[in-house]
Amino acid sequence: MTWQITIQYDTDQADVGTISGTWTDPNPTYGVFTHSKRIKANAAGANAFIAEAIAARNIWQIKQQANINGAAFVLNKINLADPKAGV
């Protein structure tokens, strides 16, 4: 999957704005991740956003998997504990 990027420059400054990146994960159970940052429109601003967005996405993926694992664990436990489950 690739990133989708949008930039909204400030109305009073042509070289400052908010950049947003959206990542639709190839694992559909993870869903969609979005990261935004205010930057100066230059190479340093772009590079800072890129590094931050990728790092944040990677942490998000780990957390998404932990959420999935936790939900599966509790689901299994509740179905084993509930005598009416699976009836």
C-alpha cells in the first residue's frame, strides 16, 4: 500500500501549513492510519514529517495487533466461561 498525502497551506503564509498522510494498511483488520503535522514547506519539513509519520505508523500497527490479540484472548475466555455461549 502507498501513502495518500494532502497539504493545506496557511492562508497568510505560502510556505507553512499542515501536511496529512493517510495509510490504508494492507492488513484490513488494522484499518486506516492518519498522521498530521504542521511544517515549513521545504526539504527539512518534508523529511521530518516522513520520518515521524513512518515511525508513528509502525507503532500504530503494533498497537493494532495487540488490540486484536487481546480481543481474541478475551473472546476465547468468555466463550469458555459462559455456559450459554455456542448454544
